[in-house]
Amino acid sequence: MSAALADLRRRDPVIDRLAGDHGPPRLPGPRPAAERFGALVRSITYQQLAGAAASTIHRRLVEALGGDVTPTAVLATPPEALRAAGLSANKLASIVDLATKVHSGQVALERIGRLDDDAVVEHLVPVRGIGRWTAEMFLISSLGRLDVWPVDDLGVRVGYGRAWGLEHPPTPGQLADLGHPYRPFRTLVAWYCWRAADQRPPPVVA
């Protein structure tokens, strides 16, 4: 990580400034295989929800599963008990579909770390409720991949536009092209884009 960041700082003065402001990226390392299913369940639960509400629903879901967030536990728990945690019908269907595909071996989470990034995305997106963005977050937060560039993430787009002084956030297609110079460490750049997006824009001086 330190060597990757040093390389990026030499390449781009904007990243050098962001690194000075925010320090090195605080990214999770790879999760053990046994935790990957739970990480995906959490991602599905959190989709399109504010943090506090999502956290409450996820906590209740874990309690409904007796603390055992595994495919076997999901499939053995009555759907009404899972719905009572606050899951929408669509999210419940997604979690059950994930559990079914993992249990059958169609989705092999214990071996998914051997795949390259694009193959991981292709392996996960057939699951209901898992699109490219969720798969990319899995690559970052569960597999610890360093060259993920989530061009559909609004925070990354806004942060890039802010940090690099663009008039408007880049479109996903524009951002894809803008990311090429930062290979193979685009996850680190995305992290700084998220930090830049968290900041208030500077005041406009007439």
C-alpha cells in the first residue's frame, strides 16, 4: 500500500495533495472466506438506505438468524421472520437467492478470491439484487483488490470532479477514461474521491 501510494503521489499532484490532507487510504484487508457471505448480505441490506436505518435492519436480521449469517441459516429461517427484521420483499428475495446459489455451489465464495476482478463481477451479478456496483464494493471491502474503479458510484464521480477542479462531475464513461493513468491502483484513487466528496465545496467569492 505504501509503495502504491508513493507511486501515485509522484504521478499526480492532486493525489499528492489529497494524501497530505487525508493521510494514507484506510482500506480493509481481505476477509476470510467464511465472512464473505455475511458481507454480501450486509451490502444488500444497506442498498438505498440511510446508515442508521440500514444498521438497525441489519442488526435485526442477524438476530433473526441467531447470529449465524450463513446460507444454511437463511434457508432454514422462515421468510416471515426475516421480513420482520425490516427487509423489503425485494431484498429478502435477493438474500434468499444469494443463499440458494451459494448453497448449491453456483456461487463459490470460498474460491472467488482466485478470480480476477472482472470474473468476480461476472460471478456475482447473476444473483438477484447484486449489480456491478455491489460486486465492486465486494472486491474492495472483502477481497482487498487495489485496482477497482467504480465509475457508477456518485461519490467517486463528485469527488473526482471536486478534487480535480472540473466544472461538473464526470459521467461514468468519462470517469472510466480518466482512471486509466492510475492503473493498477485505482481503488486508492477512488478512496480519495470519496474523501473529497465528503468535503463541502469552497465558498464562491464574487
